[in-house]
Amino acid sequence: MKSSGPPAGHPPRKQSAAARQRRQLALDGARGQVAKGRDFTRQALRDWGWDQTESSEDCLLVVSELLTNANLHAGGCLQLVLTLGDSLRIEVVDGSPAPPRRAPAPRRGVPGGHGLYIVERLSDRWGYEPQGHGKVVWAEIEGARLVSGEATGS
């Protein structure tokens, strides 16, 4: 699991608890979960004024990878949750209790096995938590990156 603070010299955007926003998209049994999740995330980023940065594209890719992993390895996604605070928290809820596992050594140019490496590289933190009979796989991207478009520096 990756964990690091905000980029040096760029404190996260401060918001009061009242300014926190949460959006949920039910995906249980839906066709085209990845496309629906990307569209949902793109609209949320646009509404929150975070759609014109390089890091907003990172968010969309993280959503795609997490949803794809849920579909390939956990029987599909039940719900996508986006929470806006000092960072953007992306949560994918699935029905499998099995923890996410990175492929041992994905090969360059060969499809498959790259998803969690991409999530780790593009997010500031990621992990998973058991929930009911399944789990939540989450990733966070600091708000300062979405305002300024600054890269992770990893």
C-alpha cells in the first residue's frame, strides 16, 4: 500500500466538513460498468471544478483500473463512491472478500497484471477494507494536485 503526504510546498485545499461532498453510483448488475464509472467521475470532477488538470485524467484512469479489477477478479462492482474533501477519495465496492493482489511481475507490452501498479503510481494512497461480505478498494488523490495539476513525483 502506498502512502505519502501532499506534494512539498502545496498544502491540500482546505474545506470545512460542510463542504465535503459524496456521490454514489450503484453499479450492481449494470452493463458497461467501467464506462459508466468514468462518465460519472468525469461529471463529478467537472461539477467540482477539478476537470482541467493532468491529475483529473489520472483520476479517470484510477477509476477505470479499480472498476476493471472488480469486474475481472471480484465478480463485478456493486458501487462507486467519490468523496470530495482535502483529497478525492475513490471507492469501489465489490462482493468478494479476497484482498486485491498485484501481479508478481507484469511484463512490459503484455496486457494484464498492470492495474494495481497503475493505481499505486497515480494515487497518493490506496488500500482496501473489508465491508460486509465483500470489500472496498480505495484510492486517494490530494486536492492540491487536482487544483494545480501537479504530478505525484513518484
